[in-house]
Amino acid sequence: METLNGAILNLAGPGQKISGIMPCAVIRPGDMADQILDRDKHPAWQGQRTRLVYAFPTNQKLWDKYAQIRADSFRNDGDGSEATQFYRALPHE
């Protein structure tokens, strides 16, 4: 926290303003990310918490097939586009 608040946020120089953005992940309660995301402790950071996964897939077999197609593509010096085509062809809600 000292490095962030001192050395990093003061890079603009004395009396100058600087903007900062910090993508981060809370690993455990009380770590630096957890502290910065706490708007009561650090309101200037305007912390916002989001989820990495909102819902897990209901048809895991399709995701397994997608992962296999993607892995096969990369193993054969591809770019994964076959997996993207597979995904796009699926019915979506």
C-alpha cells in the first residue's frame, strides 16, 4: 500500500494529478486488492467487485467438446477458430 500510494501515485510529480486504474483479484480477506476495493477505506479508488463466473454451463458435454476442438486446433498450429465456429453454430438463448 505504501508503494502504491507513494511511489506509484506520485509519478506525476509534486502538485500534479495522476489517474490510476488497478485491475486486481482478491486472493484473501485483507490483501491489497480487498483493501483498495473497500470504498469506505479508499473512496477515491471507486472500487467495483465483479464475479469471474456468473453461472456455470448446464451442458458440460458441449463445453468439453468445444475445449477439445480448441485444443486440437492449437496442437495443429491453428488459431482456435474451429472452436469459435462450433460455438457460434450452437443454439443460444
